[in-house]
Amino acid sequence: MRKTLLVVAVAVLGATAVVPSAAATPNEPTWGPCPAGAFPTPDLECTTLKVPLDYRDPDGRKIDVAVSRLPSKNPEKRRGVLLTNPGGPGGEGLNYPQLLKLVKLPQSVLDEYDIIGFDPRGVGHSTPVTCDLTPAQMAVGNLPYAKGPADVVKQAALAKTEAEQCANAETGSMLPYVTTANTARDMDRIRQALGESTVSYLGASYGTYLGAVYTTMFPERSGRFVLDSNLGPGGYDIDAMRGFGRGMEDRFPDFAKFAAAHPEYGLGSTPARVTAKFHELAARLDRNPVEGLTGSHFRGLTFEGLYVTDLTSLAEDWQALDQGRAPKAPELPAESSVENLFAARFTVLCGDTAWPRSVASYQLDVAVDRIRYPLLGAASANIAACAFWPSAPVEPKVRITDRGPANVLMVQNERDPGTPLVNARKLRAAFGERARMVTIDQGGHGAYLFTPNQCGNTAVTEFLVTGSRPAHDLSCAAEVH
């Protein structure tokens, strides 16, 4: 799924286990039609659970968590439930089981599990948060590409305003509690409500960190865990945010080679010339925006386009901009959904871990990453709302370790722009013998099902269905289709 760098405008994570009170009794789920706006399907059914806003006060204020289920239709083979998360933070997950079915989740997996989706706390049909962001604020898109220290100061003023709006909004009291660790605790409440002793899990992108946190906090309740397109063990912290610059450098050569092999786009006859065209277009759009699209927007648009396997649309977007036309606008969800996505992202990232507060530290990071990662580094290192967040994290980060069952399978593209391989390897090292990693010689964000590599897809499916993992970390060669 395509994501914009601007929507990724913040970072941070954490939390240690505060186990819910044993006296807390979860709701018995009553399944029914899914809410308006959810993906229409005769198979998907929904319910809502009440969970504590603050697990340190389990009898205090409750919030809603919306849950969906795609039931197994083969009771003889059904072994349990497979919780899922498509990424984010801020992304809705209620429809994800149906999306997985549409992208051909194997029938063997559909037989083995009830596929469970949910909108995490603060998101969508769960009790949502807001920052009262304006269309102008959301239109910024990706973090602006800072050309120098003054641009960081300018962005700091915008980021401070966003943080203040989040704090002063109607849902400001929720901010300290919309965190990854609390979402993991919500997942365990879902497990209890479903009457299961353990849960298996399939999570992508940010969902890999959420899964890593859950299986660290609740190792004895964790079944088979698949983590696809992996963040490092610190989740969306400042290193992950700056990692977007590294990820784009890893992935961009694939596009340069593709564009050079397709002269009909007129973007350059060699990869080097396509790279030169990137810098030329960015500079030209900064001088003369096309329908409001600046060089910063172009960098973000390119980063987003590198997420998918098929690079045709990105080449068409470049061609349009090179000819002075705006690219075809993507279909966007309702403005309220976009605002909630931004607000929930800020809330999780800024609530998980403390970010640097010094504007000067971001100015230094921008200067370093502009040189180290010239395609995007001065954007992904720029300052955002977390630098001005009104409250400190209520608990420390969950430390991902090798303590627990050997039940984790990581799957990772070598050239992933959003979650680069270098950070996935750090998570693999943190898990030790708990994990095996399948690394695939391909680019793009999302490995299992969303790309056609049979080696990688087979390894994940076999693990979910049989529990069998590769004896050692596995490398899958590129496949031509």
C-alpha cells in the first residue's frame, strides 16, 4: 500500500509491560455488520470491545476498540486466530482481513485461522483522536526538504503549532495513553474476548514493531508471529525516521534502471541521467511549482512511488511534471479520515518515546543527512511535532530481546524504502534465536503476498500453516515475472 512521507511526519516508540489486572473481565463479543465505511463484504463481521484508556487504572475510563473477523469456514482445520495489522501508526485495520483475502491470502491460511482485524486505539472506528489539523497543514505532505538551518527553524514553528493543537483538542486527555504498548495490551484483551489461550499474528511495517512489542510483553500468549517489512527494535524512533533517507537511496537505483530502459518516458538514457533528472526536477519545481507541487512534494511523491513493485505510475508522474503537468491525483479518503491518520500518528510516535527538543540538533541532522542521503535526507531528518510534545512518555520503551519462544518469522525486501534492510537486521539481532529472517532480492515495501516472489511467499505460508520455519535465515533470489 502506498504511503506518503509527509504522512510519516513524526517518530518514536516504547513501553515496558504493565500487565492488566487479573480482575478485569473483557467483553464477550457480539458479532454483527461492520460500520458504515468499512469494506463491504458478506464474510467480514465486526464488534466493539471496551478497554481501559490507562491500564494502570483498569477500572477507570474506557474507550472503544473496533474489531473485525473473517471466520474460517473449515472447522476441522481451524487452529485459532490470526491477528493482523497493516501498518501506520494511524492506519485503520478493520478492513485488512478482507484486503488480505483480495490479494490471495492462501486458502490454507484462511482455513487455519479466523483472520482478525482491528482499528487500533485512537484510530478510525475505535475511539479516535484529533489534532484539529487544517487542510493547509495536512497539505504539507512529507516533511519539507530543508535547504539550510533557516528552513528547520521555519518548520519548527509549524511543528510546535501542531503539537499545541493536539494537546488542546477535545481528545487531548488521551494523548499519554495512545501508545504502542497500550495497543499491544488491547490486542491481549481481544485475545481474551475471543476465548483463545494464544494468538498468531501477521503485521506489516509499523505492525512489525507492534507485533514485536506484543510478543515481548506476552510471550506465553504468542503463537506464530510473522513480521513483514521490519522496523528496528526501537520502532519509529528518530533513527527510523532518518532511515527513510537510507531506504530511498537503497531503492532508487531500481527506478533509475527502469526509467533508463523505457525511453518513452524521456527521463534519461542511463541510470546516471535519470538520477540527474531527479535533482533537476526537484530544483525546477522549487523555482516554479506545478499546481502547487514543489520540489519537496516531488521528493515525497517519488519516495511514495518507490513503495510498490510496478514503477510505471512513478515514471508517468515524472513525465507529467517534466512536461509541466500535474500528475494524476490519487484517490484520497475523506478529509476527516486523513486528519485522524495524522493525529493518531503524532500521538503514538510522540507518546512512545521522548524526542530531541533542541532545534539545533535537527539542524545538524539535516546538514549531515543532506550529504549522506542526498535524495531525501534533508526531509526525513527535519523537525516535527514530537520535538514539542506536551507530555513525556508515561512508561519506558519495551526492550525487544531474545527471551521467549522461537516463534517469529521476519520477511524483508532487500531494497525497502520505508523500512530499510539495515534496521530489519537490528531487529533480527535483538530477537536472537527467537526469530528467523527471510530476505528477498527485490525492492518495494511489503513482501508477503504484495510481491510475487514464490520463495518468500511459500516460506511465510508454510510457517503460518505448519509452524515450520527455515532452519537458518533464508535468502530468496529475485524472480522474473
